[in-house]
Amino acid sequence: MERFYLITDSVDLIKQLLPIGVKLVQLRIKNMPLDQLRQHVYETKLYCEKYNAQLILNDYWQLALELGINFVHLGQEDLCDADFNALRRADIHFGLSTHDKAELELALSFNPHYIALGPIYPTKLKKMKCPPQGLDRITLWKQKIRDIPLVAIGGITPERIENILHAGADSVAVVTDIQCAVDPIHRCNEWLAQIRKSCS
């Protein structure tokens, strides 16, 4: 799994960042009319294919089936409604969010293709129901899930990447730090450079 995992609701941002080397991107759009959402997803799919990048669609597993998106991300609130048999028949991979031990056990029962843990640090993205997880929780999660890739998310900046990877995360996800940057391309290059440095 790619070390750098961009999460955004902006198709325009994806178009800016794929040419500089982003290879893993989640399109996470909330509260958009379905027809408009479908167009955004399809446009992003074509752009990711052009740059040989993996697109992960947040929440809308039905659209993934319809449009041939081969990876989705689902939150705990989606587990009861998602048709995992349909996803498996269509060879669609899925990653699942976790925030505590009970959610981890539930997520593992679905045999996901990755587990996300967050927030690692305090985050401005949204009000969280749980406190920051910290580096020790990353190590604990990785011990439990073993070969399943672990994605760390929440409050991460380039300066924190090395410690997060050292703690056991396979991939670091970013939302706010790049989306709110004055120069997203420059900031993304800082992320990519720090990941290369941390993995060397």
C-alpha cells in the first residue's frame, strides 16, 4: 500500500496533485446531489486512470459498483448497510475506519483490505467521539492486525510522519493539512519528500 494517502472532497485538488506523484487518493464528498456526485466520481476515476493512481471512494459503495471503482472506504456506520457480498463479487476492495477495540474487532470480522485508525492527533476536520489515539495505539493495532495494512489518520503533518511509520503504520492519510494549505502543491511536495526520507 502507498505510504502517502490523500483524502479530499475536491476534484480540482486531485487534478493538481496527481501530476506531482500522488498515487493513492480518496474522494470523500458529503451532502451532494447524487447526479452531481456521480459526475464528480466518474471524472475523478478517469483522471486517476490517466495517472495510474488508485482511487478510493468514500461511503458510496453503490456508486462504486455502478461506475467500476475498485476500492471503497467505509465508516463504522456503513457496516450494517453495505452489501459486502456484492462488493466481493465485483472484486471491490474496502478499507474500514476504527476508533476503539470493539470497532476493530467488528472491522476485522469483514476481512478488510486495510484498517484505518484515528484520530492519531487532535484534528480540526470534524468533532470526534474519541480522544486522540497516539503512537502507542498504532503499535497495538498493528500487532493485532498483522499483515493487514494500517492507515493512520488525524492531525498528521510531515514532521510527524517518521514517528507514525516507526510506530507501525503502513500509510499516513492527510486531509486538512493539504486542503487548507496556501499552496497545496508545495505542501504536498513536502509530504512526499518527508515520506521518502522516512522510508530511506
